[in-house]
Amino acid sequence: MQQDSPSGRKLRREINSRKEAERLLEEKSLELYESNRQLSFALKKIEIQSENDLRKLEFKESIDATLISYGRLFLANTFDEALVNSFLKALTNNTVVEAIHMSLGTEHVGSLVNYQFGYGQIKSSTEEREESCWLGNCFYVPIKLDDRKLGELIFLASEEYSKQAFITKQFGLVSDLIHGLISRHLSLKREIELRKIAEESEQATKDFVAMINHELRTPLSGVLGSAELLSKTELVGKQTDFLNNLMQSGELLRVIINDLLDFSKMNAGMMEIIDHSFSWPDLEQTLSGLFRSKAFEKQINFSIIKRSKIPNYLFGDSERLTQILVNLIGNAIKFTSEGEVTLYVEWCDEHLFFEVIDTGIGIPLETQSSLFDPFVQADPSSKRKYEGTGLGLAICKNLVDLMGGEISFISEINKGTLFRVKLPFYQGREQEAMQEELLSLKSSDISGCSILVVDDIRMNQIIVVQMLKKFGITPKLTNNGQEAIELATSTTYDLIFMDCRMPEMDGYEATTFLRERGYRKPIIALTAGTTLSERDKCIQSGMDDILTKPFTSEEIGCIIIKWLGRERL
């Protein structure tokens, strides 16, 4: 009965409540434990993920820094094998890349000492791969250029990171840099090869032009020299006419050879401007002497008119100026059958302005646009009235451009042509006193000089001997540089004429040998070479002056007077 009492019922309720509370507590404890377990697991996952992300970030930063650093070095240097090995080693300074290897094919790359690069050990594979791929923990990247496989790049990644996208992307950046390096190396190598071929071709062209220059001028010197000597002898009957034909043909041949050689030198980049002070009155007198008789033969007038005062001495390349004027005036006279040819000259603001005006046949409109092209003739047919190579105006244009000037023309059929030229020429140094002193010297001042002539060509020896005979000089002859050294060291000579190209020992070597042993007498080069490099070679070997073939007796006399005249006064 007590169990049904209020106190009994209260006790049961308390017991049940306690049990329910204990059950709830146990249930909540289990829930809390499970939540705590899940939280711990989640935290562990976060820690692992954070560590992975950190390693990814560290790997990316490591690769990026290496690419930037070595990318700059590769741009600043050629393909340096030690630098490449250092780069590949630097790529392994992380927890992802364990080893790296690069192999290049000798048949495509070439010019290297080594063709295997890398750091660490990678198991070799003979399998051919044309595309990038993963094989195990190795990532293979073929190195290609223009569809040619040049080699292969292999990365060995740590097992836990292999085949992951972020690694593959970074490996791709590395391979791009390697591709760029090899491409630049091959381009540079090709450029060097092409430059070498071009230099060899250019040198071969220069050597050929120099050889042709010598081979053509040497016999021409014999022809013109012999003709000049013959003109000093007593001639009978039609011999004078024959000789005049010979001399005129020789001079025409000289002009043609000069044009051809000069054009060849321009194409070979051998034409150079040699500035010096020269006498304008002398040049004007030369032009008058050359063209007045030709104009008289055609019954036309030729005159030179100065529009302003021209300095007595100008500074520039007188030889090239003469060449331009001779071509323009010569053309004007050739294409003018009646009327006149006039050269107008003006000097202003350190520039020489001149116009060549003729009343000739004019230039057809259809040929005017190509007038300065080489080998262009107004009438190219075999029946053309006017002969010539068609190089004169092309040479004029090239020379004017080379001298920093301007050339233009206007022309009208059957009325005539005007060529206008502007060239930079400065006022030259006054050398009148020296010129007057030289002019005061006469051939008698050098008669009896002791002169040695060194030349291996018998024809040249005969011509020089006969020319020197005019001045009362009987030279000693020898055939090569070795003989010249023996004679010069055993006999005293006032002056030596030294040919440059000879067998056994050439003139350059002989002159250098003599100068090194204290020989101080004047040595004059006899040369067919006309380029600045050939002239420089003469001076550098120790020669004092240059006499260019073909030369006249007047020129050989002047150069002797120049070097010996004062000493003998």
C-alpha cells in the first residue's frame, strides 16, 4: 500500500527522471564525442590540405623564381652549357622535382661540347615519344622546332605529387623556356653561318676585283706606256695616224676598264672616298684639255662658266669629282651634234654646285626613269649610233650618293639635257708655296739619280727604263723582292720603285723587311691596285708614295722630283 502512497509515487518519478536524464546524458555524450571526432578529422584534413597547398605554392614560387632568374641570364648569354646544367639543378630545389634530364640530338643542334644535361638519376627509356606524357612518375616533353624533334626533357616527380595538374603546368613553363633557349641558339648559329658565308663571298668578290684590276691594268699600262714612248720617236708616213688610233683606243679602253672596275668595286662595297686638298684651277684646266678638242672635232662649243668665285683649293675627293664631271661632260658631247655644251660651276655654303647643259638629242621619256640604272642605253640595239657600256651615269649616281650629294636632270627630245649636281666640298688649305717650289724643279735636277726598279714583268721594266731615260736616269732592274733586298743592302740607291705583286717575295714584304732594318730611302709603290685598302697596305708596309698603273712619263718624273728634287738642289 505504501508503494501507491504519494511518497512512493514521487520516488518512482524521481528514479525514472534520473534514468531518463542519464540516458539523455549518455546520448548527448555520444553525440558530442562523434561531433568532436568529426571535428578532429576535419581539422586534420584542413591541416593536410593546407600543407599540400603550401607545398604547391612553394613549388610554384620556386619554379617561377628560377624561370625569371635564368630567363634573364639566357637572354644575356649564348647557349652556355654550364649555365644550362645550373638551371636544371636549380629546378630540383623543391620537394616535388627529384631529378631532371635533357638530351639533344647532335644532328640538329650541333656546335656543342655536350648533348646530355641534367641533375639526379632517371631510369633511361628507349621508347620514342612525340607528345608530352606521364609514364609512372616521369613527365616526358619532346623538344621540337619546325616539326623537327631536337631532343627530350624528362622530369622525375616525387610519387605523392606525380600526374597532378599544377605540376604539369609548371613543367610546361620550363619546357617553353628551354624551347626558346634552343631556338635562339640555333637562330644565332644560323646567323653566324650566314654572316660567315656573306663575309667569305664578299672577300672572294673583293679578291676577284683586286685581281682583275691588276690583271687588266698591267697590260693596259704596257699598251699606253709603249704608245707614249713611241710618240716621242720619229715617225714616218701613216705611222702617226696608226699611233693616234692606238693611243685613242687605249684611252677608250682605259675608260671602259675604269668604269667596269669602279662599278664592280661599288657592288663589292670597296669604293671609298679619299678626301684631300686639290687645285680647282688644275682640275678646270684638265677638263678643258680633255674636251675642247673633242668638241672642236664635232664642231660644237664647249665652255666652263663660273657663277661665283671658286676657291683655288678645295677639300674633297678630286678623283671622284673628276670622274663625275668627265662622265657627264663626255655624255653631253657624245650626244650633241650641233650647238654647245656648257659646264656651269658655283661654290656656296661649303658645297659645289654644277650644271652640265647640252643642246643634244635629249633623253626619251620612257628611259628617263631608269637612266641611272647600270647598262641602260637610250638605244640598246646593235644599230645604235652611240657606243658605250651604259655604266657612266650609274657610276655618277653611286659616287654622288657615296659623297653625300644630290644629282638630278631634266631633258627634252631634240632640245637637250641639263644635269644638276650638288656635292659637299670645303675650302682647302693653301699649298701654293709648296706647289711653286715643285714647279721650280726641273728634270735636270734629278738627272743621274741612282734608282732601283723592282718589277717581275719585262714589259713594265722596258717602259719604266725608257721613261726614266728622258730624265737622264739609267735605273738598275731586278725581278722580285728578295733580289731587291740584296741590292738595296749592298748598294746605295736614291729611290726604289717597288712593284707590289711579284713571285717569291712581293713588294709589301720586301719593303717591310727593309724598313725593319732601318732603310730610310724613299720607296715608291708601282701598283695597279686602286682601292683604299690596297693603298693603305702600301703605306703600312713602309712605302712612301704610290704610282698607279698605267702612268705617264710626266707622272713618274713628278714623283721623282717630289721625293728627290729638293735634296738635290
